[in-house]
Amino acid sequence: MTGHPPPAASTHLDSSSARLPTRIVEVVAGVIRDARGRFLLARRTEGRDLAGLWEFPGGKHEPGESAEAALARELHEELGIDVELGPPLITVPQVYPDKRLRLDVRIIARWRGTARGREGQALVWVPPHKLASYAMPPADRPVVAALLQPSHYLVTPTPGDDDAQWLLELEAALAAGVRRVQLRAPGLDPARWRSLARQAVQLCHRAGAEVLVNADIALARELGVGLHLPSVLLHAQGERPPPPELPLAASCHGLEDLVAAQALACDFVVLGSVKATPSHPEIAGIGWDAFAALREQVSLPIYAIGGLGPGDLDEARTHGAQGIAAIRSLWP
């Protein structure tokens, strides 16, 4: 992330948003795990949209039916199980050619019975590390990310004069639970930053955190870590820069950026600013409604950024965000 809000014009929705389908379909799905920690997926049957793809089981609301009642009914009808619902996970708005889907995903706390495909659908229990390899509808990709990937993405502040203190503060952020870090230090002397970044990568790896370097493709390759592309570099890429096994992310400020990031096969992106930031209080954020309207037009996992902190995670998830990206609120 650039660390600064975009100009106001870059937050506008693309004109194609005016041509989106008007039909809205409310769907609720459940995340069911067995005693071995595997996730249950169901395969969409022939004759349905997106036939053959795997999804988290669930279905549409009946008129006047609550999401909770609809999910309990659907899982009983489809799988023959009775469930006790846990907390919400994420709500994903997603545009399809003929409709605008709103996928409300709940964790299933407990369930009774033997799950079987009562409507002829195939079922599979999938270990976490294989979940992302299953072909899924676009709305389910952010669900997998919400289940398996960090909910907070720390963007490091530029170091001051004391490198040792900066490293101590990074270590404190990792001790507080940060597990995905973007190393960013605009304007810092390149030799100093290379040395400091190398030490930071060691701290992150020791804590089990994923690391991405902002903008510097050569440094990312040298350190063997992921790459985070500012939006200006995003559009300059003809193909995915790092090796495929290393993460690739990008900063996005509008639909054009999001589409470019998806075409480049980014693993996730950051979108904002959602709210005004302390460094730029005069620039209003795009707000959650505009965030969701952009989110629904791609299937990427998206972090919300801009004036946000850990306390905004639930609100972010209700608008389809993977989580929160931040500098100040995630730094000690």
C-alpha cells in the first residue's frame, strides 16, 4: 500500500457499475468441519449455474425467512444434518452475469447426523492446505481466504533514526499476533533499507508471519519473500513478477486497479481509503458501501485500508473484506 489515500477521483466506481444486474439474490452458506479439521464442500449438480464447481453448502432464503433459519433448513434438506450456528465469518457481495449475489457465510459450531448428498450432489471433506486447490464459484474464493489467511495486514512505518527501536516495535507487533507484513520504507537509503529489511524478514519468519516487500522487485527476489505492488507498478506488469510460490499483492484505489490485479493473479489486494486518515483528514474515504460495490466486481481477497483498526474487522467482514490493513493501528 502506498500509505496515502488516493486522489478523490480515483475512488469513483467505473461506469460499468451502472450496467450491473439489478436482481439481488440472498444466499447463506455454512462452514462445516469434522473432528479432523477438514472442511465440507458440495459439488454443484448438472443443470444449475456453475455446475461442477465446489462450494460451501447452503442455499437461498425463502420469503420472510431469516438467514439463520434458512441455513438450518438448507443443511437439513441438502445434507440430512441438524446444526447449531456459530458466529458469522464473512458476507461476500459478488456480481454474476444475471444477478448480484450476497453470500452470507456462517461458522457451524456443532452438528448432528451423517452428512450425505440428499439431492444427488457429491460431497468431499477437504484438509485446510488443499482447500484453495478446488475449483469454486467466484464468491467462495474470499471465503477460503477468510478461513485460512490472516485477518490483519501490517504496513510498516518508515523507520526513524533508530533502526534497533524500529525492529523492537516490529517484534512487538508480531508478538501481538500480526501474521502478514508489508515492509515499506519510502525515501530510506537503499543500502540501509536492504540491511534492515533482511533483519525484519528474519523476525517475521521466526514468528511464522508472511512477508511482502513494497515495490522493490529485486529486493523481494533477493530476500525470497513476496511482493506488494503500488497501483502505478501494478499496471506496468506484463506478467506476474515473483515466482508463483511467493505471494503477490497490490494496492488498489478503484475498479481499474482491481481488474488489473485479478488479471495478474494477485493473491490478495488492499483497497481504500475507506475512511479519512490522520495523515490526510481533509480527504474523505470512499465509505463501506462503495467498498462493497467495488468488492463485488472481482473475486480477489481484499483488505480494507484507511483510518481503520482491529475494532473495524467485523464491519469490514460484513462488506466482504478479508480483513484490515493498517500502519498506525497495528504498530505498537
